[in-house]
Amino acid sequence: MPQISIRLVTAILLVLLLSSCGAVRHNFSFFAIGDMPYEVPNDYARFERVIASINGENPAFTVHVGDIKGGSTPCTEEVYKRMYDYYQTFNHPFILTPGDNDWTDCHREGAGGYDPVDRLEKFRTIFYKNNKSLGQDPIDLLTQSTYEGFEKFVENSIWEREDVLFATFHVVGSNNHYKQDSTADQSEFEERDAADLFWLKESFDQARSRGSRGLVLILHAAMNFSDSDQSGFRNFTRKLRQEVLRYDNPILMIYGDHHRFLISKPLDDNAGRVVPNFTSVMVFGNPDMHAVKITVNRNYESLFEIRQHLVNTN
């Protein structure tokens, strides 16, 4: 009997050890929204319905791809704080990356005629207080601000769910705040562009080193993938294509800006063929205040199952 007991205990311990070393990975779902609310105050009630609908699904987390307000909504601290309070009503982690309406377009008269860089600094202090997500159940984030030389980039983050890596990038509409006037001050763009290129490489490097099953990239801009020297996305899309072609597992890019639910394959390989493991999805946006539900489904070779999530009465 003692010998049998010892063997049984040894077997149980071995099973537990193997289970901890090779944890079973589960499917999970998360939501993506962006470019809302615009028409305030009427859209606040519609946004509350979006939040209630998503909370009812109990997702792993929700990501917002930017444009937390309309381009002509004042870029005031009051508006920022109101949206911050809304984000805190998500009952799960909520991750935000900025859009162009949130700071680059604040120079518009209707938005208050602010200096965009000043508004960006204010935006960062309100929405990125620590290395955690927003929401009632925040998660820890690896932020670029913890890397030497990139201390101001609190908005760029990396986190992992199961064995899928997620990363946000501060790439916005309005040509990424790149000014086509050759005499214009490009210092803000150049510094942020360099930070995004570093963070893009870091994200792919981490996905490879961790053995991630897939990678999700989150940003605001509907990039034109143009190689023109007048494109504020040129450097980022070049680096993106380079990294994608070196990565074999599924990649999903989530973005907004043009307000149309759209799934596409925007990248070609060196032979001009579609890159099969890279998929992009544009979220709904004003005036269509709905969400996109994405399920990490290990039964699918492409890993990511993408569905529209329509909010009743919106």
C-alpha cells in the first residue's frame, strides 16, 4: 500500500507539473470600437448603449482605436474627463490609443483653436496615469514609456492574453500629423514616428521570443500604404511590411478613421501576391455607433474570427 500511494502521488505531481508547464490555451473574445461619440450631447446616450451592450457580453477587454470625439468638438479638459469617466464604466479592461480628433485637429476653430502638441500633453496626463489599462478591472500594460529615450510615449503599450500578443501604436489620421509644407516644423511627427518604428519592431520581436500564436496591432489611421514622400505613413508601412514578411503566424491590424466596417488584405508580398497571414479590420464609426467582436478561435487556421456587433436602437 505505501508503495502504491507513493506511485500515485508521484503521478499526480507529474500531471500537475506538466499542466503548469504547458497550460491549456482557451478561446476568448474582445471588442473593438472607435471614432465615437461625435454628435454630442445627443450621442452620449448612444455611447452609453454601446457600453451596456459590450458589458453584457463579458469580453476579455475592449480596445478603442481613437477619435474619442468629433473634429469640431472642443478639445477641453472637461470633454476629455467626461470620456475618461465613460471608459471607467466598462466592467473589464479598456485600452485606448489616440486619434487625430483627439489632438492633431484641435487647431480647428470649432475645436477651440488649441496648439495640438499642448493638447497631446493634456490627453496623455488624463488617459495614461499609470502602466495600466482603464476600466473597472484594469490590467498591467508594458508601456513604451518604460524604455529609455521613450519616456513620453505612455500611450504605446503591449499586453498578452493567453498566447496572443497585443500592441497599440500612436499612428493617427490627418496624415499622421505630417505637414506637407517643407518649411513646417516636423519635430513632433519625427519623434513619434521614430518611437512607433521602434515599438513595431519590439512588438514583433516579443511575439517571436514568446512564441506567440498570433499578433494584434491597434492604431487609429486608415493608412494609404503609399510610398510617396508626402505620406505621413510611409516609414511605418514600410517597416510594417518588412516585419510582417518575417512573421509566419496570423496578424490582425485593427484601425478606424474612415468609419466603415471593413475586412481586407492590404499587403502584398515581393511577388505581388496577397500576404495571407495579415488581415486588417476597420471598426464602425460616426454615425454608425456599433462595435466589432473578435474571437481568438484556435479552430481557425487564421485564428481571428471577426463579427459585427450591432447595438440595438443605435
